[in-house]
Amino acid sequence: MDIAKAKIEVERLRGEIDRHNRLYYVEAKPVISDFEFDKLLERLIGLEKEFPGLVTPDSPSQRVGGEITKIFPSVVHREPMLSLANTYSIDEVADFFRRVEKLVEAEGGRTPEFVAELKFDGVAISLLYRDGVLVRGATRGDGSSGDDITANLRTIPTIPLGIPVSAGPLFGAQGSEVEVRGEVFMRKEDFEKLNEDRPEEDQFANPRNATAGTLKLQDSTEVARRRMSFVAYYIKGLDDQSMPHIDRLRRLDAMGFMTGRNYRLCKGIDDIAEFIGTWSEKRWKLPYETDGVVLKLNDVTLWDRLGATAKSPRWAIAYKYPAQQARTVLKDVVFQVGRLGTITPVAELKPVKLAGSTVSRSTLHNFDEIERLGVRVGDHVMIEKSGEVIPKVVSVVLEDRPSNTKPIDVPEVCPECGTALVRPEGEVSWYCPDESGCPAQKKGRILHFASRTAMDIRNLGDSLVDQLVRRGVVGDPGDLYRLDREQLESLERMGEKSAQNLLDALAESRKRGYERLLYALGIRHVGRATARELAHACPSIERLREAAEEELAAVPDIGPVIARSIRDYFGKPWVLEMLGKLEEAGLPFEAAEQKALVNRNFEGLSVIFTGGLERHDRQAASELVLERGGRVVTAVSKKTGLVVAGSEAGSKLDKALKLGVRVISEDEFEAML
Ligand code: IVH
């Protein structure tokens, strides 16, 4: 194919992909399968690889991530990103309404109209489009300046990378700047999937925390994997400066943004009350969390005239729905021992209905939490559920405290093995220190190893593991592979058939691959995403065992805490013993061979790109290096093999020259390929 034909095809594919993206994410009415969609994207990426000159910043290929940001630069907002004042009752909303009414009348206006929108529970973001192309995305930060997280935001399918030309006449002349503000959030389904991938000790408490954590990741490939969404609720830079807010929302829709489309124009306080009432129940059926309603004056020309207090505008307000609470009795507290030895106090409650389900247990997290609540066994307590998350005890009904309540003391010894508990300095949790002997920890480790997302050993359920550990037949995952038919058949409720099934499942599990094994080991803080990163950085257990703490900490999104945890792990005698058994059993101690290389012209070289390249975008250039045996890094050091300097290369070039690192031009780079 020649470049002219390729250009036409690339543009056609982009149009198609953008359209299907929108049908899938915004309209929720996909017309092609995921497979067909992936094929379109693959074809586009293939063509862009072949013709790197055709890559544009608004191509859907730019959403897959790949860029690593070590430090997010700080950016100053065009105008401050304000917050909203909160109200908690219709009376307070009515006060707000009358207040604005007076102000508007004083300005000579008529009875104000308000747009009611849902309040999305996520992280506020500002997007800047120059000539219709997304050039910058930033967090709110302190309101006047935030972090530039463009690379991460690009991966979000509902953030348009460009505003289509057909929307061109909608905003100012050439060189125009449009700012769109909105909320990045995680749909409930995507949130649950994400938590499934994470170790129990690092679960996100709610979609908002998960969103905030994800936006700060250095590796945009991981951000892309986590599936976030964006809803737009504000635009500045339109031709028509006096266009009412409701029309602006419609305009955002037309431009390809998602607005949720659940906004409504309210002519008075009755309309507002009705909107709030309708959504107080209906919101549970939405695929994402909303914690309230936002009311904005529809007449935008009055916004500036009404102005703002230090924190929030006078022309808008938020109404927050009361949390879903129920009252019940704390019957008892039991102590669970996790696979890492953590002691978790669990509340046993008198069963009670809450937000559509019956609750009889809830976590109390740790003993600091018990102390903070001042709760005792026998107390009447309030429990709360936010969204889909597990219910928690939020307060004690002190005025109704019965006379016979009992304090909840930290147990002195492990409820499972009797070892004295410890609390490491600086931690809130108590632990059972007998890692190698405590049956609860052994059991937890084996169950984690066998779980669906780890080695996926079917037929190895809770009661079987319990039996195996209790009888001393299995002490760690390595022992599983030493089980024989006879041993299994002698167990309770285990016939010939089920013994064979388990042996087959164990044999099958040997094929899961290195990455899965790393996760299955259950190293503290190493979830599936971290295991993936680790597998890349250290493609064998041996490499991982030998890696220095600093080396591990330098891997994107690993950092000092995880690095420390990995080093600690490999220092434990029982771990080494278990690894011996796993290796003997033939588990994958090495990553499978990587894709075949195009050639070895960059073998052993770490390469840095700096400045603007003419014919390649960064990602495509990086791939060219990887396919030829090299590595791409971002920081210049003495170990850097090669710097490819484009136009206006800055500090990295200076540093490379100072350190005597070899510097080449884009032409020379191409010749080397
Ligand atoms: S308007 C000056 N509209 O809630 C007005 N905010 O509590 C700025 N939020 O910082 C915000 N949904 O992060 C607006 N439909 C919506 C919203 C919304 C969620 C967030 C936003 C804001 C915070 C204020």
C-alpha cells in the first residue's frame, strides 16, 4: 500500500473506531463484537506502524497507553477549579434557591431556572483542547494548580482525543482553546474487576479511591487496563458566550462527550425537589455511583455577576443524599487470621435489611477502628453501605447502651495457633508472627495460590484445604504437587473420581505461566498488576531473588514498599523451602520466550528519546527499539546507551552530553534500524 492509500484507510479506521467507541461507551448500544472492534484497532495500529508519519495525537491508537510518567508536571488552571457548597436537605436547597432569586432580581433578572444534574463520585479533571485536539489534561489539585496527567487521561475511552471537524463551527476561530471539565470515575463493574486483581491487603475501599489511585500511576498501560470513564459537565471557550448551561450540556453531547444525559431544566423549587426525589431510588440502578445532585443556574451570563466565595460559586450547589443506614445489635466479635497473619475483627450482627440485602456480618477493620468507635459487644450500632461496598459499622447508639455490654479486647494470642500476637511499629494491625506454623496462614496461602485468578486449581475448595492442613498432609502450595492418589482417597468425602479430578487440576495448573505463579505466591502487596510488571522486569524467579531492593524500586509502580516486601519474602527460610518444592514440581520459574526479534541492532542498549521526532511518534519509535532487542528508558544516566535527540531537545540532551553518552539524530536512528 502506498502512503496516500494508507492515509485514506487510516482515516476511515479512525472514524469507525471512534464511532464504535461512542456507541459502546456513551450510548451503551454496541453494534459490533469486542472481537471485531479489536480487529479494527489492530489494523489501525499495524498501518500506523508501517507509516509512522500518519500517527496523530488524536488517533484512537494513542489510547492503549505505553507512556511512563515519572513525575507529573504541575500546571496552572486557566481559571480556578472551584468546589461546591454541600446541602443535605430540601429546606437548605430552597434557601439556596431564594438566595439566588434575590440576587438575580437585584441584577434585574426574572425567576431563575436551574439545571439539575447528577453528582458523579469521582475525581475532577480539566481537559484543554487546542484547535480541536486534546493537548492537556490535569487534576484539580489545590484548585489553582494541578498535575498534568495527560498520558493517563488519554487512555480513557470516553475522553474524546479530538473534537470532530463537524463540530468545528461550534467554537471559536483557528487557534481556539476549549476547556472541558468533568469527573473521571469508575463504573461499579470495572471497580469490582479491578479489586479482583488486587491482593486482599491492598483492596480499594470504593470506586472513588480506586480512580484517584489509578490516575496517579506512572505506567499508562496499567491505567488503560483499569477502565475508567469520564463525564463532562462544563465547557468554556464556545463562540456563543451567553449560551445557557443546558444547551452547553447538549453541545457537549454533540461533540462526543458523555454527559450521562440525566440532566433536566428545573423552573422552580418543586421541579428540583421532584428531580432529587426521583433519583434517590433510581440511582441504585445506574452502573456508576452518584452521591447527590448538582444544581446550576441555567443563565450563564449571571455566573460572573454572582461570583464566588473563596471555595465555591454562588450560582451552584450540591445536594447530597443521606447515606443508607440501618440500626442493629452487635452480637459478638470474632477474629479472623488472614494469609499474611493479619488479625481482622469481624462484627457478628443481628441480621438487618440494608439497601436491598440482609446484613449479618461486617468488618471492623482493626483495633484502632474499634477504639475510635468506642463500640462494645451488645451495643446498638448504625451500619452503612455506600454503593456496592461491604457494609461497615459507623457509630454506636450510646443513649441506648444496655447495661451488660462487654469490651472488645485485643486477643493476646492467635485464635488459630495460640502464638502471642505482635504489632509492628507504625502499623495499625496486629499479626500472628508464626508464618510457617499457623494453620490459618497456611490455609490462606494455599487457597490464594489455588484461586481462580492465581493458579486456578479447580476442585480444591475450602473444606478440602482445611482437612489437608489439619492432617498435616499439606503445609504449603509446594506440597500440593506431591500428593498422590492413595493419600487423597484416604480423605473424608473423597472418592476415586474426585481424587483423580484434583490430580488432573493440579497437572493442568502447571501450565499457567510465570506471571500467574508470581501472583499466586502471595507476596505481600503483589497483586496481578504488580506481578505483570515484575515478570517483565525480572523474567525468572532466580533474577527476582537476586534483584537488589533499589533495582526493584525503580520498576514503574513498584516503589520502595513493594520492593522491601519482595526482598523480605525471599529472605524467609520457609519460602525458599516451598520454592524448592515448586521448582521440583515443574512450575514455570521463567517467563516464556518473548516475541521473536526483527533484528538485534539494539541488543543490550538502553535508549532515550528526547525532543520532537519528525517521522515517528514516541510509542512507535519505542516499539522499533524493543523489536530490535533494546530497552527504552526515561532518565539519562551513565548507563544509558544511546540518546536519540529530536528538535528542541532540552535538559536530557544536556545531561547526556555531560555524561558522554552517545547522541544520535533521527536520521541516524533510522539508519540503525
Ligand atoms: S460542577 C464550579 N457538576 O463535585 C462548579 N461538579 O463537590 C464545579 N462533581 O469538584 C463543579 N458531579 O468534582 C459539577 N455534575 C457535576 C458534578 C460535579 C460531580 C464533583 C466535582 C466538584 C465536586 C464538588
